[in-house]
Amino acid sequence: MAACSQRGVAVAAASFGAAGCLWAAVSYSSRPGGVLDDLELLEEQVPGTDPLMVGAGSEIADFQTAEQQAAEDEREEADEIGARGGIVPGGSSDVGGVNATLFPPEENTQEELDAASWRRRRSSPATVAFFVLGYKNSMRPVWTTQDDMVLVFAPPATCVNCTRGQKPIKKASGAYLHSSHGWWCAQRTYLAAMRQILKQHPLADWYLLADIDTVIFRDSLGAMMKQLDDEVLAPTEHLYMGHGYDLSRSKLTKMIMSGGGVLIRGLTLRRLEILGHLDWCARAQLDGVWCYHHLDWVIAECMARIGVKARGHAGFQQNTCHMHEDVGQVACHSAKRRKLQRKMIAAHNV
């Protein structure tokens, strides 16, 4: 297999083959620290880690502790920026419960939106909008700039309970089965809130979903998006990619673990919205058949409604940031302190 030489693209070519230097090696793998595809492999490759805890979604069970830490980070950030005479960046936006129709068919068809995105991309770098799961006091991530398209979602503390006789999936949920009501609210309101990033930035070439403690390495992300657009994907090809995880043994599906970053092509997310699937999925997640499904399960299940499958890539890491200096790393999870995130980004960029 050929190897890529471009910075941030140090990954061997794989299943796309004909595309040559492939930055989107989209097969599941059992390599240590890489993309893992079942519970047994995960338990084997990550000693001492509960595979159900690792694979269960975003780690937001303890809201009180997280909000205290977010407040401390905010004070620390304000002190640092104030010392430089700068401006403290804005905080989070609570957009839970968003269910407006974003793109009326008579005004914007998918073809029109995708054509506009494609024309712009031919003359300028690809654009990416970031949807970040955070807390009430969360600030913009350190890996963003003031010019970036960013929405930080602070989930509501309360939400409706499952009222239609739905039951948790014990094997897949594992330890998260007994999480707090607030944690379940974050799961149930996620897709409804995610639609807001489409409303605010409907023409983005790419959308990246992450947690507030995810670290994104922007040089590698930019290289990946360029490679995908220029050499790997056809103009109308869909993509939903990140750290893959297989829940088919629990009668679910292969998914992308959201903490490690989820990269979705713009045309893919727009298709979900325009065809009405995002609205249906958000309702099913809030108080329907998916009421007890974790947010990253629901993203995969919603993608399946348009025939898009999860594609695993070792450049996204849910369980460790130990390889943050590697130019092949695009995103990792978790680094909870902003100072640590900055150090990782600086080491990655050397």
C-alpha cells in the first residue's frame, strides 16, 4: 500500500485504492489505540478499561463537577486574555429543543445548496462548521478562532422522560444505564440542537461534531478535508467518519464515537435535513423509539435512513490523546483542561 507524504496525511492507502494516497482509510481495525470494532477487541486492546464505559458516548455524567471546572477554566481564560489586553471569547448557546424547518423545499433544494458549496470550494479552501457538546459555562474551544463557525451546545438540565414504554438497552448502555437525568437529557436533545448548526451555517462543506474536552488538530483536519475533496470522494459522495465502534451485537449498528470527533460531509447532513430525516430522528430521540439510545448511536441510526454507513479512521481517537504529536491525528478525547489542550496542539504543530 502506498503511504501519504503530505503533512497531516501520514496514513496508508486502504479500501478506496484507486484514489491513491488515502487520508480516509475507512475500514474498521483492531490495532492498539486505533479503530476498534467490537467489545472483545476493545477490552483486549485497552487493558483495565470498561469497554461499555468507553463505548457508551459522551462523558457528561457529572454535570456539577463539569460546570465547576468550566467556570474555573473561564476565570483562568479571562485572566490570561485580560493580561494581554484582549477580549474574552463568547460562551455557550443553549439551543435545545430546536425543531424549526430549516430549508423549505420550495426555497432551497439539496442540489442548489450543494452546487453553491461546490462553486465556493473550487475557489477557496473547504469550510467546516463545528458543533460542540459542552456545559452552561463552556467557552469556545481553544482550537477555534473568532472567525470559525462554532456552536457550543449546553444541554438542558431537564427534559421529558420516556413515555411510550421504551426500555434501555442494557448491554449496550452498560454503566451509563444508571446515569443522571441530566445526562439522558443531553442525549435526547442532541439532534434537535444539532439542526441549529445547519440553520446558522447551511453551506458549510463539512461539519465536525465534538465534545468540549475533544482536541482538534486543525492542520491535520485541513489536510484531511482537502485530500477527501480533491482526491478521494466523488462530488456527490457521502461521508460520516471518525473512531468506529460496532454495536451490532446489541442489535444496533456500527457508529462513530462522538467524543473522538465526527466528520460529516456537508451534503450528507443537508440531505438528512431536507428529506425530513433529521426532524424525525430528533423526535424519535427525544420521546420516541430512540428515547434510550445514546446520542452517537442515534447519529448512526439516522445516517442509515439515507444509506450512509459509519467509516472508521485511526486519525480520530475516542479513548486516548497519547498520540497527539503524530501528524496523522485529527482529533482525540479527552483533555479536560484548556491549558493541556493548548500544550497538545503546540506539540502537534512542531
